[in-house]
Amino acid sequence: MRYKSQSVAYWYFAVAMVLFGLQLVFGLLSATKYLGPDPLLYILPFDVTKVIHTNLLIVWVLTGFMGATYWMIPDESRTELHSVKLAYLQLILWTLMGVSAIIGYLFRYGTGNKLLEQPLPHKIVIVICMLIFLYNIGMTIKKSGRFTTTEGVLLIGLVSSAVLFFPALLYYENYTVSIFYRWWTIHLWVEGVWMMIMGAFLAYLLIRLSGADREVMEKWLYVIVGLVFIAGILGTAHHYYWVGVPQYWLPIGGLFSALEPAALAGMAIYAYSAMRRSGLAHPNSLALHWTVGSAVFALFGAGLLGLAHTFPAVNKWTHGTLITAMHGHAAFYGAYAMIILAMITYTLPKMTYGRSEKGSSLGYWAFWLQISGMFGMTLSFATAGLGQVYLERIMGMGYLDAQLKIQVHFLMLIATGALFALGVALFIYDFFRHRPRFEADDEPVEDAPVKTRDS
Amino acid sequence: MTNRQARVFAIASTLIAALIFLILTLDSHRQFGELTNAENITPEVTRGKDVWHKYNCINCHTLFGEGAYYAPDLTKITKHRGEAYLTAYMRDPSKFYDEQTHRRLMPTQDLSEEEISDLIAFLDWVSNVDNQGWPPRPIMVTGAAVPTEFVADTDEASAAPAGDTTPVTAEDDPRAQGEYVYQTASPACTACHSTQPGVDMAGPTLAGLVTRAQAIIAAESYPGEAQDVEGYIRESIVAPSAYLVPGDMYSAGGTSFMPQGYGESLTEEQIDQLVAYLATLK
Ligand code: HEM
Ligand SMILES: [Fe+2]
């Protein structure tokens, strides 16, 4: 750690880890309810465990993004953070918001609007936290006068995420119109501006881990961003099938969202070729596993499995089935969970005592258990979803009867989910077992000297 | 390609895509009203939407296929189930489904009577939104396969039958024609009735109907007017409440949950055919 203020990242990551653990508790609980009968029907019904599961995901991923940004910006701009106090204040506010929202959900206090269930007061706190965050980052960059492309992509991604949250604050009389704008937030986050964030972390990590040439990496980063938005913006239309909007969104959705995997393929090639070309310049090969793993798993979960149901002719049958859950899990995990775990794995040896740069065998177990667990969960959802589509949607069997026929896949889901949870438990244990360290040291600058626009 | 060219590519492609997206958004706003029958969004519908949100329905069910996948899609539910049925169901789902059988049960939500009727108004508005004829074939809550010809909604797009049952012509036996009516009436009989012995869905199984009907009309307590089995079947179709099959899941307050409109929506001839068909279910 070259800058003392980077250590705020540790606490963001620590909060993220706790919430990640909790997310899985509620996820596994939800999965057992698929098997049923449910002894908790009147204490903790499915809708409650599910809303907590998805909200914890959003909160911990955003916490991870913030932590990783607070780590990366000083490194890129070569300066201390503008204000450590503000960063902590933001974390406290944010955590209170997240935890109280979860407690509220236990009592059904929420908007009941999928993924945007946070009550209005919480949404306002989210906006305040975002503003503090962006101010702090902006001032840091401004003071340093050094602004790299990687940072620029990250910053635009973060600012746009905040802007795209805006439609979620409004009230819509018409349910169809509210669906229309809900996707401005959700889709344009995960298939738009968050991809910029992921791309920036990816570039940051690859430049450091593989010693790849910054000039080249940043050029390709631009190309990836271009590909993301050519396809991703109009690709929003793949959520506009069957919800009561004009017909023309169907062909537009089919065409443009089918181009979305190009950016994801670009990222995977980017990561792989950086690694091939420059070799392993850095001892932290576990972080490299997570980095390349993230790009590859995102290509699989988001690109391939997204493509699998993105054409209207297919989506007509799969829409609203477990096929969506199959894709959602693999995509979110590959693209966003894994990139944060990569940032954590890269930074942790610099922020804790007595941790080897190379990573421990525990760390590798965590990696492989998670990967195989999530792959198994994806397959379980896929087989369950195919069964459901065939029996319920094509053959016309009743929903409840069809669900009974696919019980075996829920068993598989729970088994592979447990494997995944074990991997996460190991990761969390590994995270907390070394004491944090808050002194700066004058380790060498890890990226090659660069020509930035203003230096 | 230089760094600069790459940057121009990124910015230009983003701007162009965003511009097209915004133009189409404006155009969509022009059409939302008509596609969603916005004039039918009464205060009742709006309150029903609030009930839908307040009780977190979307984290088990889907609407327009969006939501959670733990419970059936409700986009067209008011096309399959009448108001009386839905009201009674929402008062207490456990009267309708058994958690031991389906391993899943909707917890009672303690809705007020007004919340229930608002919710039904909202769901009814949803079911009439022009959503490109989705679902392409009805999504049933329970029961076995139904033929493609079953068309529950009013949309033209979904009205194209894929044709996997034997088509009938005017020359066919009336019983065959009756079976066709059984599957294609709106709402289809198959949405609630099975012909498998012991398979009670939203309505009782029609297997063994004739034997049962004979016993019913012979009984002292039978309040209806039918003299014979055919008469009883006809009465059940056009006046479902004339005789109530026992069970909280079939009726409440003397009114059957079966849709009351078949007397009008089916022609006299179709009813004859239906009776002829059902009278074969001994
Ligand atoms: C990192 C990138 C991605 C993430 C995190 C992601 C995540 C998700 C999630 C969570 C959902 C479920 C949303 C809901 O039900 O409310 C979803 C739906 C969907 N995704 Fe993605 N996705 C990504 C990329 C893609 C790509 C690249 C494609 C297409 C090639 C795609 C196609 C779809 C489609 C078609 C649906 C809607 C399914 C339906 O409801 O019928 N996704 N995605
Ligand atoms: Fe999407």
C-alpha cells in the first residue's frame, strides 16, 4: 500500500464480505423452499428471503465497487484520498442504510418493486452516499492533477450509475411504464455502466498483474466500452418483450442484445491475451485467477447464457421461468462478484499482516469451490428451467404440477449451492484471519511509467 | 487504430445508440396509453397496484413474466378465474391448495375485502394490456396438458392455433365437437376441470360425471330443476349456482366460482355439443 488512505478499502471490503455471507444464507433458505413444504411459511416466507437475498447482493456488490475504487484512485492518481473522514462517514451511512433495509424487509417494509424494493428514505440515503462518494473521488483526482484513462472509465461508470438510479426514485401510475423505466436502472447498470466499472478494474488489475503495456490496454478498454454501449443501450429492449410496449422493441431487442456478448468476448480475450503476452509479472497469481476467471465466467454467464434466451422467438417461451434465474446467477457472479473478489485478492496482501502475496491454498480452495459450485448451480437452474419450459409452457401442464416434476433439480441446486457457500465461507475466513495493517510503505509503483493526457 | 480513434469510437457509438434509444422512448410514450388501455386505470386499479406492491407479491409471482419464479404467473389470471373464485382464494389460499400435495402454499395475506377487490381490478387491467399475445399458450396454475387451441385472452396474436389436436368439422359427431368446445371455450373448461379420476383442480374432476349426476338429481335435497343427466349437465353450464358441489374451494355464499357467462358466450348448438360430450364421462 503506497498511500495510507487506501486502507479505507479494507473496511468497505470487510462490510462487503459480511453481507456476501448473509446473502448466501438467504439464498440457501430460498432454495430449500423450492423443495418444500415450508415450516417457516408464516415466519419467513419465500418472498421475504428472496427480497433479502437479491438486495444483499446489490448492496454488497456496490460496497465492493466503492471499496475497490477507494483503493484504485490513489494508486492511479498517485495521491492520498481527498478525505478519509468522508469515506468512513459514507461507509457508516451506507451500512446503516443496507442493514436497516434488510431488517425492514423482514417486516415487509419495502416498495415491492423487483430489485428496487428499498423504501424511499433508503433510496435517498443511497443518493446521498453516492454524492459523497463521487465528490470524494472527484476531489482526489482534481487535487492530484493526474487522470488516467482507466480512472476516467471507472469514474464515468460510477457517475452514470448514480444518474441512472434517478428513474427509480419516481412514481409511475402505469405499471407498464414503471417496468419500462425500471430497466433503465437495472439493465443499463448491469449491461452498461457497470461493465465500464468492471472493465476499468479489469484494466487496472491486468496492467499490474501481467505487466501489460498501459497504452495498449487503455486503447482496447475504449474499444470494449464502445462495444458495450453500441449493443447494451438498445439491448435494453430485450426486457421490453411482452410487457405492453410497442412491437418494434422486439426486433430491436433481438438484434442489439445479440451483439452484447461481443463486448464480453472482448474482455475475455483482453484478459487472456494480456496474460499470454506479458506472462506473470506479479507474484499474486491467485488474484490473476480471479481476474481472468471473472472475464471468462462473465462471457459464459452473461454472454453465452444471456444470448441463449435473448431472441424474442426463444424468450417467448422462457420468459418468467427458471431459465432467467440460471442466467442471472451466472452473469452476476462472473461479472461483478468475481471482479470484486479479484480486487480484494489483489489488495489484501498489501493491507494485512503476514499474508503471502502468492495466496494460500485456502484461497485456491475458495476459488475452485466457488467456480464449480456456481457452475453446478447454473446447470441446476438450467435443467430445472428447461423442464419447466417444456412441461409448463409448451405442454401446458399446470405450474404447480410442473414444479413437482422438477424437484430433483432443486435437490441438485441445494447440493451445488452448498458447495458454493463452502467456497465463499473459506474466502471470508481467509479474509478475516489476518490482521489489517494501515501503514503506507514505499513499495515500488507497479505499473510501468505512463504518458497521461495531462502529465 | 490509435488510442484517439478508439476513444472517438467509444464516444460516438454511445451517443448514437443513446439518441436512437431516446427517440424510441418518446415514441413509446405516444403509444403507452393505447397499448395499456390507460383510460381504464381507475383509482381502484391504482389502489390494486399499491396492494400488489405492499404485499410484495412480485417476490413470489410474476406479472408480464417479471418477478420471482416461485409461484405462477398472474398476467392472465382474471381470464382463467372469476372474481368470486379469486376473492375466496385470497381470503384463504389453504382452502384451495394443500401444501402436502404441492409442497408449496401461498401464505394467507390478511387482505381486507377492499384490498382484494382492488387487487382483482388491477389484475384485470393487467390481463387486458396488449403485450404481443404473451404467453403464447396459457400458463395454468394446476392440471395437466391443454391443447393449443385454448385461447383465453382477446389478443389476435395468440389466437393462431398451432393445431395439435384433431380439427373438427361440421360433419363430425357432436360429441367430438363437444370435446373441441370443452377445450376452446373462453375461458376453456380445461382451465379448471380435468377428466382424470381424482384430479380436482379449481373445479371438480369431470371423470365419473354421469354416475355422480344421477345420484345428485335423485337426492331429496337437490335444489335444481334438472330431470335427467343431460339436463343436469346443461344446468351446470348455464347456471352454475343452481346446484353447488360441496367444498369451500368451489363456492361461497351460495355462488359457484365457475364463470357465469357460458349461457351467453356459447351458442345453443355449442352447449348441446358440450352436453353430448360430457354425457360420455361415465
Ligand atoms: C454482466 C452482465 C449481465 C448481468 C449481470 C445480467 C443479469 C441479469 C439478471 C439478474 C436478469 C434477471 C432480471 C429480472 O428477472 O428482473 C437478467 C435478465 C435477462 N438477461 Fe441478463 N445479464 C447480463 C448480461 C446479459 C447479456 C449480455 C444478455 C444477452 C445477450 C442478457 C440477456 C438477458 C435477458 C434476455 C434477460 C431477460 C430474461 C427474461 O425475463 O425473459 N443478459 N439478466
Ligand atoms: Fe438486460
